[in-house]
Amino acid sequence: MAEKAQPAPPKGRRYVSTRETAGFIMFAASLDVKVERNDEWLDRILFIDRGMRALFEPLRGVWDMVNDIFMAAFIEKTRTRWGKFKPYLVLYPVYGLPMMMLLYLLPYVFPNSPGTGEMMSKVLAWVVMEMFNEFTDTIAGIAKRGIRANLTPDPDERLSLLTKAKLLNIGTNLPKLIFPVFRDVISNSKKLSAIEINNKLRGLFMGFGVGTLLISAGLSLFFAFVSKERVFDPLGVEQDRAPTIKESLIALKNNRPMFMLMLSQILGNVSIRSMSGTYENAVLNFANFGTVSGIPGGPISYLGYAYIGKLRERFSTKTLWILADNISKPVIIAIFFFGMIKTKKAVRGIHRMYMHLLPMLAAYAVEDMTLMTLYAAKKVLPDEIENEIIDYGEWKNGFRSEAMVGTLKGIAPKIANIFGSTLNSALMKLVGFQGGLDYMNQTEKTTNWIFAMSTILPTLTGFISLIPKFFYNINQKDRERMYPELAERRSAALAVREQNIAEELDA
């Protein structure tokens, strides 16, 4: 049946139904309902030595980049009556979920042991399983970004959906809040031996990890069934084909905002990555640190959603992007100097303020309240920037490249991550970090470095990522011109297709 040409969408029109909006909110929730295999899981439970991680992480990074480009090109060519992206979301529980769940079994197959033979077998099994998960995550990630960008042709409605999803997903982080409570109770137990503590933590990660994966998959699956792709690719409508890989890559030179985003992410990930999780777990032994220090800033974060629309009207994407990403960095630098103050009272033999829980909670509460003033913008803008870049590419090049844009956006940090993650692992090994049963017994030199790598070092090295953001060139005037023109082009393309179909039927 021929698709009817649509006139340029009138201002304020809404395309997405209430049911679909609810599904989108659930879909956004699915991205947060998770307990990840973090550094503590690798260091303390699976016990992958940091030196081994530094050797194998480049291999994973290269695979991830190659896999991303080929899968993006493959998905760009997808044409089904369901749409371009929907089939991959529906099928994710079949092709992606099982291996993700099986990964939590590795600590049971390879219990903690420093033996060379077992260590190598364990690392190889971990790398192979993670590489497969990278493959399936790439497919699901492209599908999620693509369908989100194609829900509605109205940018105001899209921003409204993103804001509702972030605002109404109260409670989605409940597993992340509950998990650290159990973790702290177990890890600080005086009745259990070190081996018993690790065994219980292994089960805790297994239960929460698999449970949240199932919940997340269910929420995402519901959205996949109720959602509808409404933004058509003019190239696909007029010529009945998808852009080639060459066309998609060449289009990058005409998409300056995309290039600036990629460059910012590359520079940001080349910097030293924050080790805040390791500081909270291995130094303070308090996984609830972020939750408790974030309590004063909680009300401020939700107030931000009330004025996100006004901020979006008043300030450009570039301005909000720069402010939201950097507003709390001066406070983090101050926290480093505060934490390095020498104290009379020692904790585990170390006379430094960063070892004392209450003063550090207060310091980080100040940082969190500063960050929360633009929290809503920080949560909504990354998705909106990606959507805006996809629309900009269509405006400049005449076709949409949702999968390739999402992939190139994702590849940028992965390129840098090969260096950044390897650097972090190598530095941790160099300063004497211990995993396994020695996880809670780091030297003063090591703890000093862990604290520096969770505060001042990632902040200072991360400032270089600011430079490309100043050259992001989509301003308010461009947006006001771009979206009406896109609406006219899409309408014209559908009219051409309708005419071609009518001529074929007449013939």
C-alpha cells in the first residue's frame, strides 16, 4: 500500500501516542536497570590481574571498532515492514541475552587462583565472551539509538519524550541503590573470612546481574512491540536503497558537528579515566558512598527538569554541553587538595583526609550539588545531540545514516579507550594495586594514586576535550531553518514514491 505524502508537520503536533510514550519511558528505564560487572568484579571476584587486562584490552578495543563499522553498514541496509531497527530490538533476547548472563558464571568456573595456567585460561575465556558481548551490544545499541531518533519528526516532541523519560524514571536505579547496601554489609563483615566474603560477593553479583538483565530485556521488548518508526530516509524512499558505506563515510566531512563530537570524545577518553569506584570500594570499603553523598543534591536534580525547556530555548546546544560537562570540575580539583591533607588519626595506617569517610562524604556532597544544577541538561543533551547530528547529516547530505552516525559516535571513545583503559590498567599495576583476597590491603603509595586517579588526574587531562566543543556549529538559527526544510523534503520524497507506485499499478 502506498505511503501517503505528509505536509510539513505543524508546530505543536504530536505523533507519539500515550501508549508509545509509556513504552519509551520503560525503554529508557531499561537502560538504567542494571548492576554492571565493574572493576571490583574483575579485580576481586573474577580476579583478572591488571597487567593481564592491560595486555588484552587493546585486542578487545580493535575488535569492537571493526565490528561496529560492519554491523552499522549491515543494519543501514535493513528494510522490513517493521522498520529498520525494530527487528533487532525484538530479537535481542535470542541473540544477545544468553551470553551476557553466562558471563556471570565465569567466577564459578574459575575460582580465585594466582596459578599461571588457570589465569591464562580464565583471561582467554573472559576475552572471548566479552568480544561476543561487544558484537551483540553493538547490534542492540545501534537499534536503540536508531529507533529513538526515528520516533517523531518533531524535534520539540523528541525533546519532550527524552525529558519525560529522564524525569519519570524514578526508581529505575533501585537495584544500583540496593546492591551496594548488601555489598557493604558483606564486605565489612567481621564474622566472615576473606574467602567467605568473596564467595558471598560472587553470588551477589550473579543474582543482581542476571536479575537486572532479565528485567531490562523485558522493558525494552515491550517498547519494541509498541513503537513505530516515523522518520523516513529520503534516499530509501526515492531510490529504494540504503546509503553505501562509502557514502556514509564521505558524508562525515559535511557533518562538522559529528566530527566535533567524535574529536571531543576521543580526547576525553585518551585522558586518565576516573577510578572513583575503586576509591570507594578498595580504599573506603563503602560502595554506598555515591548514594549517600548524593542525597543533598537529589532535590536539585529534579528541579532542573522544570527549566530544561527554557534553557534549550535560551542557550545553544554547544553552550549547555560545555557547562553541563564541566560545572563541577573545579570542585573536584579542590577535593583532591582537601583529601591529601595529613591527619593525626590514621585509618589502616594512612594519615590522609581521604581515608576518613565523613569529611569526604561532605566534600563530595558539595561537588554533587554543584553538578546537579545542570543534571537535567547533562542527562537529556547527549541523546538530543546525537539526534540533532543525524538530522543535520540528512539536511546536508540528503539521506539519513542513523546506524553509521551512532557507530562513528561510539567508535570515537573506543579508539581512545584502547589507549585510556590500557593506560589505567598499566598505571594501577605500576603503583602496586592488588586484586583478589588482597583487594582491601593496598599500600599507602597505591591508595594515594587511587585517590589522585579518581579526582585531579582525570579532571586535568579531561579539559582537553573542551576544545572541539567550541567548534560545534549547530546554532538556534540553523535549527529554525533545518527542521522546516527537512519536513518539506520528506514530504516531497514520499510524494514521489506514491506517484511511482501509482504508475506501476497503472502499468
